[in-house]
Amino acid sequence: MRITGDWLERPETQAVCRALTDAGYRALFVGGCVRNALLGQPVADVDLSTDAHPETVSTLAQKAGLKPVPTGIAHGTITVVSGGIPHEVTTFRHDVETFGRHARVAFAKTVEDDAARRDFTMNALYATPEGKVVDPLGGLADLEARLVRFVGDPSERIAEDYLRILRFFRFHALYGDPARGLDADGLSACAAGAGGLEALSKERIGHEMRRLLAAPDPSPSVAAMAQAGILGLILPGADPRSLPVLVHLEGDMPADWIRRLACLGGEDPSEHLRLSRAETERLGRIRAAALAEAVPAVVGYRLGSTEGADAVLLHAAFLSQDLPANWRGEIARGAAARFPVKAADLMPELAGPALGARLSELEARWIGSDFRLSRADLLG
């Protein structure tokens, strides 16, 4: 089997390959670029594996007029910049000792050794510069079956880096077959090793959850996380039951991880997932509005078109209801409405708290009139 793609054939990428192969070394594309090419999905980052040691990679790159950057030389990685395009080139490795995310590695001579230390079989797929697929571990069959399966013993792979638990669920959301469910051995190992997540930084957990919730439909993975006791561990109090309803209501709208996080709820997601202030504030606004009446025109006025849509979608999902008729138009109408009374209209008769209270009272009347009362009506 062969892969194709503009990224594979571009001269800048082939130049990196030739710098290695012309000197008698192997150059194999690996990981996401091969996986996505096989799936017909876009390829962003290009990674290569080689039997050349990092110092040799640097020397050969320089001789070829390319720019080597020692971005991860301790782990065998040199970023080779060709025509302004970065290519991560990593020497074949095998783990000597692992401790959490970190590992002491030694360089290996074979692609089989290198493949054995990767997380999932679908990420242990390689391809030659000509695009011929090299499959040391049967990852191609798993990819075709849309089965996210750990390399070797799932418990051992998880112990090497407990973040792989969350990656397992994210990869299922992105590449798995929803009809067949998650790999049973992998799911069991994730549940058994869930306690290891407590040793991870909240920043890493939050980063992974952002990526999971941004998947086209994360709800089966999130439900499995809840059943395995993992969701409650990383986000106490989260409830995934409304998430599939929300995803259905979103239709062809772009996936939005904050909207989906608001659907899950949970105790202090800002702390548990290390959200930014802006993310925390948006999350609070749309969830509070969704838990209230969430009249489309009103939330459009209060929150604007984007957050107003979030609130209406969430409100319907929480109640398992259809979206209101013309909800998008109503949100837009509310977002365009302008309260006709200004503070100056009530001054100098009113000032301070009394002024604020009167403005709030008049605004409530105006909203209650469906934005119809004029300035004269309100002040008369």
C-alpha cells in the first residue's frame, strides 16, 4: 500500500529525505502524517524516523544546505528546516527505563524497536519517501477497522505516560468507529490506571480535554470516561448525559470545546483544567444563561450572537428539547437591539445607586416589551 499527497511530494520534504538516504540511512515518515494520509485527512506536521544518530542528522542536513535545529536532541530529535518548512527527524529509539511522562531512551537500529515504544498501533505506521507503507505492528488493519489499540500491553504503555489515558479517548473520538465502541483491553487498562492522572499537571489535562471536546463528536468517548471513573476524577461533578443532545443540536456548526465543557458542568473547571480568565468568564456566562430561561432574543441582546447561540443550544440540550423556531434570527434581532435610554436622560434628578436601579428597571420593561417601547414610552 502507498500513500500520496502534496506534502509527500514537495521538494522541501524530499530534500530532507535525500539528505539521509543518499548517505545510506533510512528516512521513514511516521505517525500522524502517515495515519492522516491513509485516512484522506489533512496533514499538518511531518515527522520522520531514521537510523542516523542526531549528530549525523545535523551534519547531513548542513551538507545538504538545510538548517538543523536541536529541538529535542536529548531524545534524539532534530528539527530540519527545509525551505522554511520544519521536519522533525528522530532517531529510532527504544525505552530503557520509564517514569511517568519521562523516559531514559537508547537509540535503536530497527524500525520494529522504534514502533514498539509508540502509544497506539495506528501511530506506529511508517512510509518510505516514495510513499510505501511500512507496518511493523499491524497498525494498518487497526486503522482500517477504526480501532484505537495500544501497542503491546496497554498497562505498560499507560504507565510510561498517564496522559495516554486521555489520548486514548481523544483518539477514539477522532479516529475510532463509534459503532464498535472502544477497545475493551485499552478501556480496562485506562480504568485501572486512572489514579496515575493525579500526578499529571492540570495544564496537561486541560490541554488534552480541550482537544477531546473539539472533536466532531466526543460524546461516546466522554460517556466511556464517565463509566470508567475517569471523568469524575479530572472534573468532579461533570455530567455527560446532555452532551450527545448538544452535539446533535449543533448540526453543522463548528465544534466549540467551551460550549461542550459548559454542557458537562462540574466543580470549578477553571481550576481543574487550568482555564484562562477569558475562558472562565465565557464559560460562566453561557452556562448561567443556559440554566435560566434562555429566550433567544434576550440572550442575543445580553450576550451577543455567538454566546447567545451557545446559551440557546445548551438550554435546549439540558431539557432535551428541539431548538425554538427561528432561533438564529431571534438571537440576531436581540443582538442588534439597542436600549434607547441613557444615564444622561435621568440626570440630574437621579444619581449613584438610584440612577443604576432606575436604568435597570427601565431596561427590564423594554426587554419585556420585546424591545418595542421607545425612549418616549419609557420616560413618559
